[in-house]
Amino acid sequence: MDSQEQGRLSGGLRISCCRGAAVTPHLAAVAALRIAVFRDWPYCYAGDAGYEAQYLAAYAASPRSLFVLAWDGDAVIGASTAVPLADDAPAFRQPFAERGLDVENVFYFGESVLLPQYRGRGVGHAFFDWREARARELGFGLAAFCAVERDPADPRRPPGHRDNDAFWRKRGYQRQDDMFCHLEWQETGTAAPQSHALRFWLRELEKG
């Protein structure tokens, strides 16, 4: 099936997965989540509904893409995306080509967004579990994602903020010292888009 419930988590939360265009009825909810979550540190994203529609439509257009949705009742409270790197934008493919890595062998994880009050309940692990399973199902040997780089001394950094590096390392992902892509978005409180560096993390996927 292209869209089906995949499991339940603690506290009554549930997970469903949509492949390709099956996610279309939920794209508006995913766009709203992205804008809400990425508004906070470290992305500080001002939000652009037009861009969100275009970005998510491109993922939905790939028949091998995956959307993992987290639900509380009838509300989508989290979402995670993945797509074959060959189906993604040139900005994401270029760093792999420059390093001599086969883009046809890479399953790219676009983002995971989850409302703050639902964190720490296993949803993040579920997002990775289902995306990695889809990558193996399709025969990919490498999983990858990228995350924005920020100056640790940036005054906007919230007190006590913890990065996700330790979580990603426990999942088997390795921080790449020499692999970045650069994307533009407008930050909150600014008048124009700015370029941002995002660092790649990679994991080789075992068979099976």
C-alpha cells in the first residue's frame, strides 16, 4: 500500500507512512509543521508558504519517496521525509558528486519536524527506523542528511540548548568534516534571504 498505519507509540501516538503522491492530502499539515518548528533555533526560518508547497510537491512527485507522519488523534504532530538523492535538487547532489560518491546509491533524509511537547517519546527514533527500512527495501547502500551549522557563541542560541549530534551518532551517522551544501532562506527579523551552510551526516546501510 502507498499509505498505511505502521505502528503505535507511547501515550496514544501513532505512526503512518505515505509513499510518493499518497501524502498529498497531508501536505498542508506538513508545511505548517515545517514553518512552526523551523522558526525556532537553530534554523530561525521566517516561513514561506509558497516555497513549502513547491518543496514538498517535489518530494511527493517521486514515487520512491517516503513521508513518515506522527499523529495525536487526528492531528499531524510530526513528520519526516526521505527521497532518493537522484530525485532531489542539485544543491543536495553536488557535494556527493564532488566527492566521487554515487548519487544513485544514496537515500536522502530531508528533515524531521516534531512539535516540542511531543519530544522525548520515541518519535525521533521511529522516524529514522522507517526511513532506514525504506532505504534498505529499495536497495540503497547509504543514508544521508544535512543540518545547519551555527556559531556556538551566537547570542540567539537558547540557554541549555542541546544539539542532536549525540543522538545522530548513536544512530550510526558520521559527521562529515568536508561535505556541505548551501541553501538560502529568510530568518526571522531579517529583510532578505541569506545563505546558510548545512553539514552532511552519512551512514552506510547494512543489507537486510
